[in-house]
Amino acid sequence: MRRRFAAFTFALALATTLGDVGFGSWAHSARAQSFTAAELHDRAVYRRAVEAVIWGMPAVNYDLMLQEMLAKTKGKPGEVIYWGKALDWMNQTLTPNPDTLYLMTFFDTRNGPVVIEVPPANGGSLNGNIVTVWQMPLEDVGLLGVDKGAGGKFVILPPGYSGSVPEGFSPLQSDTFGGYALLRSNLASHSEADVAKSIEYGRKIKVYPLAQAGSPPPTVFTDVKDVLFDSTIRFDSTFFEHLNRIVQNEPWITRDNAMIDPLRTLGIEKGKPFKPDAETRFQLDAAAVEAKAWLDAKYEAGWTSFYEGTSWRPAAIPELAKAAQSGYTLPDAYPTDSRAVIYTLGYIGIKRLGTGQFYLLTSKGKDGDALDGAQNYKLTVPANAPVDQYWSVTVYDRQTHGLVRNMERASRASNAADVQKNADGSVDLYFGPQAPAGKESNWVPTDPLREFELMFRVYGPKKEFFEKAWGLPDAEKVSAQ
């Protein structure tokens, strides 16, 4: 406690000195200030922990999902977990899509390459992405992926792999041993028959070791639709437990070697146990809270709007998209700040952004104010959206970026048969604590005690979408009806 008070006292003294006499006098005062070794250690832990949260976000995001699967379900790496119904709030991953069926497989190539076999689009279709531990895209697969619905055998190769790959297999070289694939089995509608059909098709996916490709064992599938699966980001000292697990289990990537010493300051070092004492854990808790505040501020400050004059932004920051597409090989760019912002609110990596799917995100209404769950809003989706598959609009909790808990519905989509259209083909969607009379099928409930955000998804966007020949307005506050 004495060390905490000393750090606070110094911060207060520094602020006062700067305010009274400026930087030059502060420098003299700082030289005169006596720091104990313990105070210097605490200050270094705090500073470096804030930066570690920002840097490590995508890997911790991944590990939260993996550990939730291991702790809450019977699923294991090399198997497939799936949600046997359109997603509801029990799926507390980051900004998931409630208008498709999710299948997920985690892989571990420590014992050799792993094959993910995607079925051809006969009687169904998939939109899928295969990524590393750092959520770097290895490949997009399925109807709008590299195979364009023909299916394929994708083999993930471990770091340093020098063996051969049999003919007929598509090699994907990874720089981590672990990773996962998110595979969405498309829904024609939310009817029981279409859901069953989508599940049946999704269960044609195969996962097996390359060494057993001659006679693959059956793939194990586990339905987790009734599991409270919560992988939202924990901004406390447990964040560093997940980060330590990544450091212990995965190789250092050259671009990240500069983080070896900062993490060692926190007690995270390859080959050694992570056992922070109570004082260090206090510093880690506080640093994680500050990191969240900083990332929230970056998110609220925003980036370039997709449609001029609106609050809709692409759910990918341009500088991050450019760097990720290059595999972070650009000589003068490594946007870890932007990467952290994005991976606080979503997961997965897309290799060909905009080819298979594209997302727009907003946390504000037409008036520029935060979307308030106690208010009522209307969003008009114009007719003839330029998409090959479907569009959807989903409500998320602004603070957790998960589906709003305990709500009967999370989204409305063009593939929902009961959504009402206007005479001109446009669709009015409503968001608020109560449904407007006669518009229940076009309404998504909100929690009156919490702010929310909206995501507009398009699957199979056409060139007209990116040319902005069609546009989406902001949601507008309306009176209760």
C-alpha cells in the first residue's frame, strides 16, 4: 500500500510542477526526486503492462475462445464445435452474426500438419476463414473463398515445416503452431427445416492430421448451442495469464522480439512460471483498466466514414487492413494500436477483405449521440442492396461488443422471411426497449440500461456496394409508438 501511495504522490507532484513552472523546471525537480527501487519497478510494470495489453490483444482474444471451449464444452482441438441454431445471446463472442450457423475448429500443428477439408457447395455453402494464433489470415474458403465453392483440402503447416505436401492439398504455411477456422454455414432462412439443412451441410467438414490423410478418422462434432460461451475481453490481471500462455506455447515472431524484455518485466518469460505477487497483480489490474479506457477513446474517435456524412465506418481500419494484407511486412508500418481496437470488438481475420463479406459499424445515431438502449430508433435500409447473398443488422452491447444479454432477438436480416418490406422495397428496422405496434417482426430489442452499437453485414457485396451507388443512412431517433 505504501508503494501505491508513493506512486500516486509522485504523479500528483509531477502534475503540479508542470502546471506551475513548465518542463525545464520539472526536469530539475525530477532529478532531485528520490525513487526507491520498488517505486521504479512498479512504474515500469504499470507502463509496460498497458502496452502489453495493446500489443497482445489479438492473441489473447484467440486464447479466450480456446479456453472457453476447453472449460465449458466437450470440444477439443482437432474437432469441431458448432452452434446448432442461429446464434442468440448465449454466444458471448465478439460481434457474432446471428443470421448464420457457426462452426469452429481449433488446430494444433505441434505434432504435424493438420487438414481442414471443406465440402463443395452442393446442397449448401460455407463462408470460412482460417487464421493463426495472432488471427493473421491464412486463407478464405467456401463459396466466396479461394475455392469459390468447389471445396478443397487445406493443410496448415507448422513453423519451420520442410516436409512435402501431397498432390491435391493446398498448403497454408503458419508462423504459429495453433490457430482456428471459423466456418459459417449459410442459412436460406431461420425456419427449422433450413436450420437443419444448414447443420447437415456444415457437418460435412472434415478435420484430421495430414499423416492420416489416406484414411481420415471421423471428425468429432459437438453442439454448443445451449452453452454460455463467453470470450469477451477481460480487462484485468487475468488478461496477462492468457498472454503468458501464448508466450509459453508459441514461437516468437521476429517482428515482436522487442516485446521480450517488456514482458519479462511483468514476469512473463518463456520457460518460466508466471506468478505475480499481490502488488504486481494490483498494477496489472490497473494497467488493464487504463488500456481499456485508451482503446475505448480510440474507438470513439473513429476513423473514416464509409458513407460521407454518416457515422457508418468499415469494421476494419484502413491502415490495419493494408498492413495485415501484407502479412505485416511493410517496412514502416506495424499498426498495433489499430489492431488492438479492432480485436477488442471482433475476431477472425479475412484475407480478401470485401470479397466474401464486408461489415459496417456504428455506435452513434443521426444526431451524433451514442445509441441509447432506453431510446427508440429507426433505420431504413434502402431497396435493392447490391449483395449476392444477404444483408443483416445486429445490435451489440457497446461495452462488451457481445450480443445484448437476455434478449429474445439480436438482429434482422434480408433472409428472414417475416421481415416486412415497404412498397418501394426498402425495409424499416426498429431498435428500442419496446416494439412499435404492428412492426414486431422488424424490431430488435435493446436494454434500456445500456448503450448499444449496430453492425451492418453484407455477404457477397457487389462492386456497386463499394462504388457507393447505394447508401445506408444513420439510424434516427423516433418517438415511442
